[in-house]
Amino acid sequence: MTVRAQRTLTLDTELGFVLRFTLLALASVALPWLVTPFVPDQGPTSWLVPGVVAGLIVVTYRWRPVEALLLLAVFILFYDTLAIQVGGSLTHTDELAVPLLVLISFARVARRWRDWVSWPRDVALVIAFVLGILSSLVAGVPAPIWLKGMVLVAKPIAFFYAVLWTGFRDWEIRGAMRVTLAIAFAVMALGFIELINPMGFQAFFELPFFRQPRTELPVVKSVLIHPALFGWFTTFVAIFAFAQYVVTRRLRWLFIGFFFALGPFLSARRRAILSLLGALVVGFSENLRRVRDRGQIARTWVPVAIGSLALFIMFLPGLTSLYAQMMYRYFNIATESLAPGETPIPIADPENPRARFALYQGSVKAALDYLPLGAGFGRYGSWVSRENYSPLYDKYGMSDIRGLSREKPMFITDTFWPQILGEMGVGGLVTYATFIGWMGVMLWREADRRDDGEFRRVFRFAAGMVFAQTIIESFASSMFHSPPRVYLVFLVIGAVGSMAWRIRAAEARDGPAEAAPATEPTAIGSG
């Protein structure tokens, strides 16, 4: 073995991954801090700041692809907070990096396209975008608007394919999980400090002041830009901890899971709490399907049920009032838990169920008015329709609704599926849902694979639960377009898909008995 090969193998370790990622993360923070003072924050030159970070990510991808993908996902998770510290804007980092990542990753697997192509997934996706383009042209949407709207829909999907076309080794996935867990511990610890002194904490980090208690529940966001993001991220990490516990039966992961399960309650976000519950239900169903020993099922899940019940009891007063407000706001039903004189709809509450209802109703009207296509990219429920205020909101009487008005349109992006229906029509909705459904089917199928070690079973089990969390979140947020969240989600799901097609390709080539083992070392950056 050559000296270079020996050096490469010593670097191919979980510890090596953590150390390299730490250095890369520090560099991604230092570069904007160094460049920003010399770059105007207006005009085309403002793209130079996110450009240097995107360049770092792309260069790293050529050398260490998994670390680069995680770096992009984590950087986007904190880029709003970082922008406050260094000044300027970092919001175009992913728009600059993702196209190059896709080109590089595709070049590595292009000659093996028959292995990775999945006809239901890829054909459905192509049809969805064709319908979206046709709807834009037929509806007469100006080209700058529909092109920008299409790019924003395509960007996270492009990232998914970059992940799918990247090779993953066990030590890389373990290193990525350790890094994410360490970041999550830091976020939770800072969240508890914020809980003690919200104003002092937010002033220290120069974060926008955000203290909007929901009944008896506090609202914590830690160093993230919004409580909804804090609730989602802690739920995401809790799911992985519970998956570790279920597969390995190690109690420390049960305690870690409940530690992070505090996050959705501290954020006081209903969808985060419901998505955690939904993920656990899906995990239980999957475990029940695979494990025949009912005694083992009981020993594994009874502690989860007891701990979950304890969490609900701990936060019961706040949850009861939160439920009462939800019933009043969604269904105009007053419950006894509303005290005399209590305001059922807090004026400072950033969520507006009426806006979400209106978005769902309006999407149906748009789909009917523009049959058989939709209203076109950038015309409904999307960020582009918010920045270039769509005439559909006036047409359907939505511009008078709080959060959907021309002056304050901040709730326009509070849903996902209405955007797809309104902009791409019924056909676009069906084909896009087919693309997402393929992910669920793939994860369900891969959960049965038990021939490549305990660790990969943990990862696949967690991915299925994360998928359930994502689907639940998508009904009340722009989940599949939300840059911080969708990148981590697609990184996990894409990694499972990548491992799956490589295993199938090896089995097709060599037969099941000769397939490459899960821990087979491969060349750095291999496809």
C-alpha cells in the first residue's frame, strides 16, 4: 500500500469527518465576516458574499462530497442569524451552490444512468414541471416571474438529486449524525438560557426581539431566526434519537430523545408537536410490522409512551389553552378553557389560521378557473407571488385578510400543497405528489432491509419517521420549499435512496451473495 493510500485511509474515519467539518464550518463563518466590509450590500456585487461560501462548498464537494452537502444544509439553517452578525445578505448561497453540485454529481454517475433512474419518480417530476411551464405560458405570466417561481420550486429538488448521486459511507453518515447532534445540543442549551432571560439573550446575539407567549407556553427560538424553525429542528433530532433507541435498545438514546422532544413544546408550535407525535406513530407502525415478538415491542415502546404522556402532562395547562384558541380560531368554537375576558386570538400571534384556510380555498378556485392547468409559477402561495403581489389575491378577495394583504403579505407562504394546486393545476398536484409519494414508498421498502448492519437500519428507520414529520409539516408550512428545513430532510432521504440504488446495482451486477458490503471502502468522492 502506498503512503498516499495509507494517509487517505487514516482520514476516512468518523473523527476525521468531525474535525474536517468543524474547520469547514469555521471557514464558512470567517469568509463572509472578512469579505462583507469590502462589498456593497446593494446591486450585483452583493452576491459576492454568498458566492465565497458557495465556492467553499463546491470546492469541498469535489474533495469530500458528504461534508459539503452537510455544510450547505447547516449553513442555510443558520444563515439568517449569521447575516445579522456579519451584515449583508447570505440568502443566495444555496442558489449559487446547488446548480454546481448537481452538475458535478451528475458527471460522476451519468454513465450509470440506468442504475439510478426510477421511472415513476423521474417521469412524474418531468410531467409536473412541463405542466407548470405550460400553465405559466397559457395564463400569460410574465417570463421573469414564472422563471423565478420555477427555479424556487426546482432548487430543493435539484439538491435532492445531488444527494442521490453522491456516494455515502458508514463513517461519513455517523460523522454527519454526530455533528448534527452536537449542533442540536448547543441550540438547546442556548434555548434554555433564552428561556430564563429572553430579552437579554436576544439583545446579546443582536437577534430580532421575539417574545410572544402562547397562553402558558413560552416561545423559544434559541439562536435560530424563528420559533417554528427551533421546534422543527429539535423534533428532527429527537426523531433520530428515538430511532437509535428503538433499533439498539440503548436507554441513553431514549433520554436524549425526550430531551430534544422538549423543543417543540418550548417553541409552542402545534405542527411541531403534532409532527413529533405523528413520527412516533409511524415509527411504532413500522416496528410493529417488522418485529414479531410482541413482548419486545411492548418493552421498547411502553417507555416511549410513558415519557410522551409525561411531557404532555408537564405542558398540559398551556396545551389546553392552545387547543382552545385553535378551536376558536379555526372553527369559531369557544371552549370552557377560555377564561372570562381572555382574548382568544392574540394580536401578536404570528400564525393566522384564517389565512391558511383562505389559501386552501383559493387554490381550489384557481385550479377550477384555470382548468386543466394552473395559474402558473409565481402566481399563488409562493414567495414570488408575495414579492410580486399576485392579482389572484385581489380576484379571490384574499387581499383583505390579515397576512395576505398587499401591505403585509407575510402569511402567503404558510402552506405548501395549495401553491402546487394553484400554480400547477390538478395534474401538477398529482404528479408532484407522485414524486413525494415515491420517497415514502422507497423508505418503506428500504426499512425491510436487514442485511447491512445495525447502523444503517437506524438511519433508514429515522428517515421514515422524518418523512412522516415532513408530510405533517407540509400542510401548514411551505415545507418542501423552505430552505433551512428541506435541505436537511432531502439530505437524509436522498442518502437512503443513494444507498438503495447502489446496493441494487451491485446485486444486479454480482448477485446478492456477491454484493459489496455496506462498509466497503471506496475512493474519496466516488459516485
